[in-house]
Amino acid sequence: MSEPSPAGVVASVEAGAAREAGLVPGDRVLAVDGVAIADVIDWWWATDGPSFALTVERDGASLELDVSRRPGEPLGVTFTETLFTPIRECDNACAFCFVSQLPKGLRPALYVRDDNFRLSFLSGNFVTLTNATDADMRRILHQRLSPLHVSVHAVDPAVRARLICPTVDDRALEVLDTLLGAGIEAHVQIVLVPGVNDGPVLEETLAYLAGREGILSVGCVPMGLTGHQSRFSGSYDAASAAGVLQIIGRWQGRMRAERGVGWVYPADEFYLLAGADIPPADAYDDFPQFENGIGMVSAFVDEFTPPAGSIGAAVTLVSGELFAPVLRRTLDSAGWGNVRVLPVPNVLFGGNVSVTGLLCGRDIASAVAADGAAGTYLVPDVVVNSDGLLLDDMPVGALSGAAGANVRIIGSDAASLTAALVAG
């Protein structure tokens, strides 16, 4: 039996032209005006006009649906996935790759090392561009897929080879220059490895990027280190984190004077590791690297404004070890010192992994049980995926039973937390 053709599976169709043409949830959209579509980007591009024909597969049969819509009328079509063809995976063997450090036995999706320019544009995933083909370049330029999110790490050839360990010819910087020269903009990520691409190497990389028009922002994040690898014995400590902050601070001062924005931003972990003050929210210039974990602490503290009200029941906030001290200080400054904070060690990953979003169900349940399982425990929703599963595949509905306590999932933002605390 042959594999089905790549297609976008329709999840929902709101009232409007597409529904009037006969499109229904479950249909597999194969082409628009006879041209195959590979993802929602192609869909948006191909259906931008007032009329078009859809080639649809329904119950094994092929249908042609003619769509005509009024000017400005949204189609109202959503798909079960944003990509209709397979994700292109990374062809490098990066020394610091977090995926290669994962323990065995997790769900297969967690081991996928995507390096796909489509997800870079759609979701902000960082890509290396080492696998970019001529066809990719033509499509990026034709559809103006900007901004992209690009991992650079270093520009020194020897350091790049040591870090990225490419299995193909590394033309990524050349590709980036071509895209920038054609008007495609980019947000850049640098994963820093102590003693490898920080210090003078970081200075060189930032100088290279600053000299190129179209680099909108640069985010510097520390290498993640699990207990399931043997390449590295440690990551950043207080002194080395302070060294990174010093370099980036000089560059921020220069760029703010020249461009009016800080441009390069260190991950929150560097401030927390160094014991340095977290900058105010306005220092992040509208948070261009927020999804990269940069500025989240500042935004949370800035937004935390507890409403009038008291907490009538015993409430404990569950947090990763990194953020727990910040959460404690924030609660104390708001006069809510009676709210407990439970830092949960990450046993699943080990190493220096201490962010809340990488906590698994078993670790949370074990920590709650060991804490006495008294009252209500509030867990931020960053630990749960869209299917309602934690990293170890524990369903969110099973968390209370596993912990032997009342465990509730709440929103991760400050407003959701304060509302949950008052509700009790």
C-alpha cells in the first residue's frame, strides 16, 4: 500500500468562502490551483487571491472545490499541523546538542532535531542554515520569509567546526549573508560553551554580526548540560557567568548609543548564576528574544501586581530550582510571604537543568509527596504540551494521583498566578 500524498489535514472551517465551497474538517488539501502545498506558508501564499481551486481528498476520493471570496474576507481554515511534509532534521553533530543528551525512553518526538527554515519563520525555532539548499533560498526570497531565527554560535572557522561538527560543507555564514543582502532579516542565537566561544571569540562574533544590516537581535544562552552525556564536566558558574555579562554589557552600551536598542541580550540564567540584578523590563526593547528564555524573569516581576485579597487555603507554588529564589523574593515583596515555594530538582535530566519547563511528572509528584502533600500545589502550564502530557508522558490528569495531593495546572504568566493565588 502506497503512502498518502503530502497534504494539509483540515482541522476546522469557519463560516465563509471555504465552507461555502464545501471544505469540511478532515479533508486533505493536496493542491491549490494545481500546485502542491507543503505547509501553511504555501497555503497562505496560494490562497491570497479572490478565487482559486482546491484539490481535496475526502474518503479516498479526489474533489475539486472552487473558492471565491469577498475582498478582505478571511478563509477561516485551520490545519492539524503547520507542516504538510516531513520536518528536515539537523545534519550537524553539535558538541553541545541538548537532544543528544536526553535520557533514553522518552517519546520519539523529543529526539527530533529539527533544522527547518519553515519552523524558523513560523515558530521562531533557531536553525543553523547548514542544510539550506538552493531551492530553499529561492523559496525564502520569493515568499519573503522574514524574519528568520538563526543559530550562529561563532564565526571563527576552527571554533565553528569544534562546536557544530558539520557533516556537510559549512556554508551557513555565506547563506546568511546572501539572505541578509536580499533584505531578509534575522534574530540570532549564540549557545555559549565556557572557554570555547565566549571571551574573545564572542567579541569577534558580535562584531561580525553588528557589521551586518538585518540582524535584529542577538541572544546568548548558556549550554544546557544533562547528566546523560560525558563530553562536558560542567557549564557556567558565578564567575564565568559574570564574565559573559561584562562582555554583553559593553556591547549593549555601544549598540544602545548607536541604534537605540540593546541589540544583544544574555539569557536570564546568566544573571541568576552570577547573582546579578535582573534588568528592568524596558531594558529588553520589546523582548525580541522572549521565546528564547531571555527577559522572562523581568517580564514576570514587572507584571506581578497582586490584587486585593487574601489566600484562604494552604497554597504551594511548584517551580524549577533556577526560578524558585526569584519567585520567593517576588512573593515576599508583595507581602505574600505565607505562600510557600517548592523548588523541584530535575532528576530526569540531571546536570545543570533547573528550568521549570523541563520538569517531568514523576519529579513533580515525588517532590510534592516528599513535601507532605498538604494543601493545593500550583504548577505552571509550561510543563505540559498541547496533548496534555508532561515530558515523561504522564497525563496532566494523573499528576494529583501520583503526588497524592491536589495539584492544579495554572497559566505561567504573572496575572494567572495572582488570580490562582486569590482563588485558593
